[in-house]
Amino acid sequence: MAPAVFACDPAAVPAALPLRRLSRRQYVNTVTDLVRAVAAPEADALLAEISPWLSALPDDTRAGPDKHYGGLTALDQALQQAHADGHYAVARGLSERLTATPGRLERLVGACATGASDEACLTGFIERFGARVLRRPLTADDVQSYRRAAVKVPYEPADYADVAGMLLAAPESFFLVEYGDETSPADPAPLTGHELASRLSYHFWQTAPDDALLARAAAGDLGTEAGYAAEVDRLFKDPRTRDSIGAFFGEWLQNSTLEELDARVGSTVYDQLRGDFTPGPDSRRHYLDEVTDAARYYTFDQPGSFDTFFRSTRSFARTADVAQIYGVPVWDGAGEPPETTGRAGLITRPAFVATGVTGTRPIMKGVFVRKALLCDGIPPPPVEAMNAVVPQASQASTRQRVEDLTGSVSCAGCHASLINPIGFATEGFDAFGRVRTSEALFDAQGAPVGHAAIDTATVPGVDPGDETPSAGPADLVDLMARSPKLGACFARHYHRYTFGRLEDPARDSCALASLETALREGRDLATVLRTVALQPGFKTRSFQ
């Protein structure tokens, strides 16, 4: 086995986390759960009333060393005026609607709100509602600060609306604010129970802690090894974790270069190539979803190692279009997924070999594997390469054309050693992701002119200096699976997803090494994905 990429330095202090803004998904989930907790049975109606403000919140964008390859929305910590405006609009609109009728007011505050409506009523409301909104118990100073929004006894509905609005507009409702245990002299300092509860729930569930988790935090259970491990296990088994882990895999493995597959239906060459396959407006999404469904299956349904997921040749196509590409029946999502023929693992799934155009784009396929799956850096192309024009023979295969185009001295350094060999390895699949044995050729007018042989033999050089030849995708998958780069790259991406920042290989060495070790030992994905929450760095806050 090749040496590991990461080695834990016990003396290293994990890099400090920024003041993290809740993602759009996290904030919408949080508001939705809050409304369902305090406004039943009118929750659905109230959510419909505030949906325009929630819908107006800016979308998060994928970010990273190269956002197009392995980019994650968890890394988008940009703060725009639209975020502030949207947060305020939701806070104001929700507070007004929570108190709009006597019935809603009583459900929110209690019967006292339409009775005595005195100091005790207001104080009790601030403590209860505030603890839910801010995800922690309020201090006496907090209560005193928020009660200033109310005018005088007996308090009117508008007073409660103003107090609720202040709480909903508080920075803590939109950011993950972590001070750590202020009684601890250590750095990194342990998180408080409620801070740790929030970190757990927003990581696994993408929403605020539920009542059970908050109760464990208040009782101090998260401060014990057994109590904490039990909560990690409970959260991981919740269906919400299935959704969030699926979202992680979906973003990490999203092939941004895959175009809409129905956009060119009606054009001469495209129609000749697609034959009896007619992609629809949702086909691109179906291709990408099939990858996510595979990840969920090997994480939750039939737990397997990352290697099992990476090498799997089963189809997880739940729609007829993708199933047709595989040549297998549609999977029902519950039984055993059908086995395919001619596939060699993850990099041969339709989402990674299809293009949505008439060509197979081996350059883009190679770049995707290098950047998203191996975390390799690729220098930008030289300026003159963008304007290069190379005469192309109509009988030339895609491989021959690419080799001619990138054969110059200025291009060959990257293309011949890093990019092209990996892209050529999957040329046995057409632009729709189907297995092919030859490449159909067309002239400039779209007339068929013959077929070219498929050549997938390369020296991919997955690791520097490795001259091992590869006959095709099966060999490439094997070389990638044996390389330390693959597991280390997964560890990097999952660490980024967890902490919302780029990793520091030195300061984050222990968390990265724990993930990499679990992968190298062949632990099942469920165990690997829980590993990060069990590391000391997940439970502490550094100020360095």
C-alpha cells in the first residue's frame, strides 16, 4: 500500500473556523422547523405566507480551489446586502404573522398573552422562544436586552411581534456563533454543549438541533464520550442525514461540463448519434442524480467501503432515460440495483462520460478526474493555445484530433502527461454515455463518412513517475483506487464540507489523517462519514 498523504501531528492546533453564515438551505430549513414547532396547526399556511421572502434569499454558489470541479456551496461564505435584506424581511414578516391573530399569539406566547400579558408573560416568552431561535439558553442580560422592544404592560400583540422580530433578526439566528467554554484556559477550547449541538445538527441535518439534542446539551450528555457518541449515531441514522450526505456527494461529483442533453435535439449530427434515445429536459438532472443515489446506497442501504462505491458497476438509474443508456431495467430504489456490462466503476457512469454535445471531450473528462477526484492542480493553458487552429482530417478520431490539437510544446507538458491519457481511457463511451466499440464520423455538413477505431490504451500517470500502462477504464480505475491521492482527495472535500473552509494540511492534519485512515482500512462509508464528528477538532474552537 502506498504511503498515506496525511500524518497526524498531535501538537497541531486546528485552524480557526470563521464566523460561518448559515447556508441558504440551512436557514430555510431552520425557519421551516421553527414555524412547525411554534405555529402548529397553522404551520403550512404560515410558511406559505412567508415563502416569498424565503424564496428571495440568494442562492449559494459552489466554491473551492476550482469551483467547477469539486466545488462545494459550504465554502460560499460571501455576505451580500441581499443576505442582510432577506434575513430582515423574514424576521419582520414572520414575527408579524406569528402574532397576527389571537390564536396564533396564544400558540406562540401562551394564554397569558391574551390575558394579563404582564412582565412574567413577556419574560417567559423571551426565554422560551429565544432559546429556540438562538439555539442556547438566554442569559439575564439577554432577556433584559430583548424586553426593551416591548413598550409597557399590558403588552400588545405588536410588542410581542417586535420582540420576536428582534430575536429572529439577531446575528445568532443567521450565523453559527461559537465562543467555546469561556471557563477553559485551553486553546483550542471545548465548545459548550449547545454550540456542539448546533455544530452536529447543522453538519448532519442542515438545520437547527431538535428538542432531544438540546435536552442532551442542557443535561451535559454531550460532554461525555458515551453520550456524545450516542447522539452522533442518532443523528446519522435520521433521514435528514441521508439528504445532507447525498447533497455533499452531489456537489462534489457534479460534472459541470455536462450540458443539457435535450438542447441539441433536432440538429443533424446529434440526432444521428442519439438514434432511438430521446433525452428530455430533466435528463441531465437524472444523470447526476444516479451518482448521488449510488453514494446513498453504499452509505445507508447496503453499507460498503469507498472502494466498493468507486468500483461499483451497478446501475442506480431510477428513470427510463438513464436506464436506457445503461441497457438495464429501471431500478425501483428498494431492491438490488441491476448489474451493467461494459462499465468499470464511478468514472464510467453516464454522468462522467456523457457531454450533451456531439463529441466526447476527453480533455474535459481528464480535467474532471484530475481536479475533482485526485485534487491535482493543473496550470492554466498558455494564452496562445486558445487561438490554436490545427487542420483536422474528416477520418480522424476524437483521440487523433485532440492529440494533434495539444501536441505543441506549450500544450504537451500538461496534456500528454496529466489530462489526455485519463480522458482517452473512457473513449469507449459515446457522448450520451453508452458503451461503443467504434466512433461514428461525420463531415462538416453532417454527412456520415465512416467509423474510427476506439483506442483507450494510455499511460495515465495517476501518481508522479508512475509509468504503468492502462488498457482502458478498468485499469485506470484500479490505478486510481490504489493511489493515495483518491482517498486523500475525498478527505479534503469532506473536511471542507464539514467545516466550511479550505483545509490547512498542517493544522488540520489529525482530522484529515483520521478520514484517510478510515478509508485506507476499508471502513464502510457510514463509519467514515461519522469519523469527522468524533475527532477533537470537531468539538473545539480555536482562536489562533
